[in-house]
Amino acid sequence: MTKDINKIVLAYSGGLDTSVILRWLKEEYNCPVIAYAANIGQDEDWEAIKKKGMATGAEKVIISDLQEEFVTDYIFPAFRANAIYEGSYLLGTSLARPLIAQEQVRIAHIENANAVSHGATGKGNDQVRFELGYLGIDPSLTIIAPWRTWDLNSRTKLVDYAKKYGIPIPTTKQNPYSSDENLLHISFEGGILEDPWNEPEEVMFKLSVSPEDAPDKATYIEIEFQNGDPVAIDGEIMSASNLFRTLNKLGGENGIGRLDMVENRFVGMKSRGVYETPGGTILRTAHRDLETITLDREVLKIRDSLMPRYAELIYNGFWFSPERELMQVTMDEAQKTVNGTVRVKLYKGNCIPVGRKSKDSLYQESFATFEEDEVYTQSDAEGFIRLNALRMTMKALKNRM
């Protein structure tokens, strides 16, 4: 098995798990290993990660800044569809994995590597997302998933292995939670959260203040959209990543975007997760509100009927599937008229739309007014009601017989 592998590209974070994997791959396969880290907006010391990767035995460490691409090519397409999983989750981790996999395959091609590896465990969703990404782009690459094959199946064994090969072990107090951070969100699992009755500790949160501690005065902002994508805040045009950072800051300051849920993993088990998605929560709320005046009723119904399946595909790792790509075309077609501005009020954990306007608005005050009008004949409603009631009328007559 090992003689067929000439070089491996590892998705590397610099933590204990992937540091041990880096060395294990080098020893097990006796070939060069490239450590690849994706900057998608997480708070990291990238220079320290690079130094640690080289010290652990990597042939080279590649850090790819994918922040702008993450927002424009992954977050925005999903938000054009108002994608949300099981009614709550805004897919922060799910959207990041295909991008990481795509860049990993690109690096493998450039570096003439014929294998890719990741540090996801055999219990979670990420193993599926990474590997469906690899297979959906280049199925000729060999996939190595150490957690499914090695015997280093406990933290004690990982630490012992790290000590054996001189891999630095963090001396700071171990974080009791497993977390994943990017521009869209930060997630927390494990620790006291494994009991779904336990309330999350306030010290755990990183991106937002508690709603109780948010300002007593509301913050108003205006978000401008073009073809369903946000392009400006309060009239200031920004790059996609900067716009998202601004929304994260505003949302976090006002205690917006916290979520505590038990979700159904693709592999079959239920998992409790706590999420902070401040900017994403504001964006979805504003986008949904703008659609109320710019989308035809029946178009909106069709789009919304497709959304749960679309969100499920992303959650389960099928970003590169033909069905997701087909659905994306439909989602984007519906967004051609989603142009305009939404004014939202941010206050103590709440994001409340309070105004919306658009050159493509389908709302006509002359039709909707309660005052006298000349565009609607109210007596026409009688026939409309009788025709719509016909089947119920027939049922009522039959029941009386």
C-alpha cells in the first residue's frame, strides 16, 4: 500500500491531532507530506502554524488565504437560497469543507502529490464532506483518513506519540470544547454540551456578547442587495469579506446569532451543537425580508419548497454534486429581481426588519390601500371566493345528505 504513495497533502490546523497525523503519515508512508492550512477567517497565528508544521516534519507548509472566495463562492450562493438546515443551522462548517477540499486538491496537482489526508474522525460529518469533495473533483487521488485506521484512538495515546517525536504539546489549559471557526460562524461541541440539558457557559462564546449585556440602545443599519447578494452597508460599498466582517461585528456587539440545537448528523447520530453566527443571522433576515417585495408569490413557494433539500445536500457534503449545481441555477434565477435596500434594527439579540425598498418591488400601494382606489373592483371577490370554495361546498352538500 505505502509504495504507491509518493507525496501527501494534509489538511493541517496545527493542533494536536493534525500535528500527530503529519508525523504519522511521514513515518507510515515514508514519503514527503505537505501541510496545508486554509485561512477562511478564523483567529490563528499563521506564522506559528507554519513553524510548527515544518518542525513536525512537513516538506513545506502552505497557507491559502481563501476568505474572499469563501464568502463570494460559498456563503453568498447558499444565502441566495436562504439555506438553513433543520430550521436553525446556517451551515457554517458545512460550507467551508468543500472549499478546503477544493484547494487541497489544487495543491496536490501543483505539487504532484497523489494522496490527500484529513484529521476528521470516523464519527462526524466532516469525513464525509472532505472525501465527497475530493472524489467530486479528482477521484484518482488516494484518500488517507488516519482516524479510521490507526490505533491512536485516545488523547493519552496522541500525547505519548507527540512526546516520542518531540511534537510540541500546548501547555495552556485544554479547552473542554471542540470548536470550528470561520468567517461565517464558530461552533462548539463536547464538554458539558454533551448533556443537552446543560446550558452553555457564557465564557465559551467568542463572537458575541450576551443579549443581556448588549447595548440598551438599538443599532439601525441599511443593507443594499444586488441579485440577492449584499453589496453595501449604510451606503458604503465593501468587498464581500469586509462586508461580512462588518456584519459579524455589528451582530456580535448586539448579542445576535447564538443558537443551541440538537441536529441529525448524516452518519446517523444526533449531536448537540452551539453556534455563533452574528453576521449570517443579520444577512439571512434582511435578504428574506427583501424577497417579500421583490419575488413573485409562486416563485417564492417553489424556491422555498426546494430549500430544505438544497440545505441537506450542503450539510451532507454534496456541494459538488450535479443536483446541488442544478438547484443553484434555479436559486440564482429567482434572485435576478432581489435588488434593493433593507433597514434592520439590531437590539439585544434581535434582528428586526423595519423598512425595505426596491426598484423591482412588486408591492403597489394603490392596490393594497384601505383607502378609496380605482384599480380594484371589490365585487369581483365574490366569484373568486365561490370558485375557490366549490370543492368544499360539494363536500358540505354531500355530508348533509
